Amino acid sequence: MSLAKVLIVDDSRTSRKLMRNILESNDFEVLDEACNGEEAWTKYKELKPDLVTMDITMPKMDGVEALSLIKKENPDAKIIMISAAGQREKMVDALKRGADDFVTKPFEEEKIISTLKEVLKL
């Protein structure tokens, strides 16, 4: 049985694959992946995941905008922002808009899993 159902949002295929491998090897179920904020918003409404990992910088709609839309629809949505180094301003903005936590790239498996478990209270 999986710990939680997750939607992975990142415009980098490599990052999505890495995140999927980390999550699946730690008993999380990956429902789907999205490569931009627009897709994330559509898939969130359709799939209703327990948690979303959301990259910040993406084409069409960035992660902070997608976060705002999802939180407006469901204030209890659990969203962990993923950022590269040097995005402190956007990260602060995301936290103000309701992000539950954040993880920085490059990914560290233990940090990701402990953050997810903490946010989901597992």
C-alpha cells in the first residue's frame, strides 16, 4: 500500500524521472506528471492527489501561479515547492501563498522523503 498519491510537476524530464524514482522506491504512488503549471492545474483537479511536488520555474505558467490556483480551489492542498538555488524571492512568495514546504535541487532523497512525510504527517 502506498503512503500517499503524488503529482510531480517539473518542466525537466530528468527531474521528473529522478523524483518519480525517489518517491516510488519509498512507497509513494506517483499518479502522474505535469511539465508546466497549466498542466499541473488541470491534472490536480482531475486526479486530486494527496500531495504535489511543484517546480517553480516553468513555461506557460510558473509553479507559484499554479500553487495559487490550486490553493484557491482547495485550501487544504499539500504542495511542496521545488527550486534551484538562487530562487529565494520566489520561494518566499510561494510560502506566503500557501506552499507547505520546499526542497532545493539537486535532490537529496532523505530530504525529499522527510519533507513529504512531515507535510503529510506520516
